[in-house]
Amino acid sequence: MRRFFASLIGRSIDGLVGMRDKRDAPAKYLSSTAKIEGWGLNFEIAPTLLLLDAEQYRLGVTGTLFEIGVHHGQTAILLALLARRGEQCVFLDLFDQQEENVDNSGRGDLRIFKENLAKWAPGVAAEIVVGNSLKVDFASIPALAAGIRFAHIDGGHLRDVVLNDLYKTEALLAPGGLIVIDDFMHSGFLGVNEACNQYLAEARDERLSAIAAGKNKLVLADRVHADRYKAALRSTLKPPFGKTVEFYEHSVVCLDAH
Ligand SMILES: C[S@@+](CC[C@H](N)C(=O)[O-])C[C@H]1O[C@@H](n2cnc3c(N)ncnc32)[C@H](O)[C@@H]1O
């Protein structure tokens, strides 16, 4: 597994996971054969997420890890394992309110998620929020109001829901924070792509910069550290990965082979 990661990103992952209490936990989880049902993670995108998390550590960026759209916890558990001492996690899903899951993207199951979380990330401070992201006031959740370090947006896949999730997350992003949006290039969920395009075209306060795209994700970062994150990605991605492409006047690192 380590060699596989290293071949993907061009260097050992030891340095990337070695700064938290259970340094092997993310790699162990990712290499586990006990697969958790879900769609947010795969061996191609995981090294990028670990790399960005490690760069946040180097930059001293701290805050809450947050996922919108949990399903059974495939990505949420990685986020839980990336939490450092003193950091919190918040996981938001409709869970038993599936009648509001209008695009039928997954089906959150609170019992299964709790079992998976207890098995893979015991003792991690995680707050589980049951609700519709359109109605939840993110700022009323203290762990989010304290500042979001790393967010994975993968809840409702319609344009207005994704825009809602993006703007509400952006508003609470910690300095140096990152937002990863799933299904950016999924032809079955074009609302996600539409929302990302609208968000970047509007660029209301220009706080965030698109830094990377590919493997079905778009990564946005606080502009303050955007160049550092991109440099970290470029230093590890080997051709044919890592090309720079222009997107809404942002220089974006291409995560796909090109
Ligand atoms: C694609 S799945 C999430 C997959 C998960 N991130 C993973 O890594 O496997 C989408 C999830 O979003 C939830 N969801 C859909 N619309 C939502 C909304 N408006 N607010 C909160 N959760 C929502 C669904 O219940 C479902 O569990």
C-alpha cells in the first residue's frame, strides 16, 4: 500500500501521516480490505487528500474537519483519522430524513455510520448532525463556528444545494482552510459542476482560490496559502500528472493524467 501511494505521488507517505497520535491509522484504514460502502474515496484521490492535510500541518493550519453527506462514512472516517490533538469533526447527513434526499445520491444510515466510526476511529471527537444542509445553520454548531480546516462536500448534488453548502462552508473556513467538492466531473450529477462554475464565476469575495481539479474532485483553498498547496502538489505529482490549467483565472493543478 505504501509503495502504491508512493508511486502515485512520487514520495513515501511516511512524512505525510507522521504527525498525529496514531500515525499509521489513516494508511491502515485506506489499505483495509474491509471496505466501507461509499464513493468519496479511492486509491487515486487519497494521496492528494493526505498530502494537503500534511501541508496544512506544516503551515500550522488547524480547525475542524467537516463532511456534508456521509452515507456510511467512507470519507468521514478518513477525516476523523486526520484530526489532530484538540481538533474536532462534524459530520452532517439527512440520515433518517431520506424523503428530503431529492437527487437520491447515496442514503445515509446513522446506525451503520456509528458502527464504522466506532470501529475505525474510536475516541475521535465527532459530532454527528442529522439534518438537511439547506436548513441547518452551520454557524450554530460550535465546532464549525470555531473554524473549518478541511471540508468534504458530498451531500445533495443539485446546483442550489451545492451552492448552499459551498457558501455556508466558506463563511466558516479557518485561515488556510480547504474545501474539497466531490462529483465535480460526474455526468450523472451535473448540478455539482454547475454549482462550482457558478461559484467561481460569482467569486463574491475572492477569498478562495481553485487549486486543483481531477479524480472527480475540485479543491478550493484559502487564497493566503493557495500557492503553498499548489507547490506541494506539484512537487509530488510526476508527469503525466500535475499539469497547470487555467480555470476562472485560477492556475489549477490537474490531478488527472494529461
Ligand atoms: C454520495 S452520498 C455521500 C458519500 C460519502 N461522502 C462517501 O464518502 O461515501 C450523499 C449523502 O448525502 C446525503 N444528503 C443528500 N442530500 C442532503 C442534504 N440536503 N443535506 C444533508 N445530507 C444530504 C445523503 O443522505 C447521502 O448519505
